[in-house]
Amino acid sequence: MRESAEQFRRAVVRVIREERERQRIPVDELVRRGDFQRGTLLRYLYTDRDLPITALYRIAVGLGIEPAEIVARAAQLFSERVSDSE
């Protein structure tokens, strides 16, 4: 169960990073939009630190998308990985 939860967290972070890059939003701009400390946001996006739901919400707002969209896209990635491993 823990491994699956970690894989899903990674999928969520991947979606966030891809969306930020797709929109060409610099990290510092997302920091400003989400009212984060720079180091905190970087830890969420580039380490194995858990991503609280409140942070997910603030990141989504900063990206101009619904949190549910991030979760849905992450769920799709997650299910694809599970299917590939079977």
C-alpha cells in the first residue's frame, strides 16, 4: 500500500511539473502565485516530501487549473503504470 501511495504522489508531482513547463511558468512565479517559500515548493516538486492537499490546491490555483484535473491526470498516469507492470 505504501508503495502504491508513493507512486501516486510521484504521478501527481509529475503532472504538476509538466503543466508548469507546458505553461512556461518559472518556479519563482509559481512561488508567488501560490504564496510559497521557494525552498518549500522545490521540496514538494523535486524530493520525496509528501504533498499536503492544501499545497496541491495552492499549486493548482497558481497554475490556473482545478486540483481535480491534476488528480485525474495523475490517476491516469498511475493506472497506466500499474497496467504496464502487470
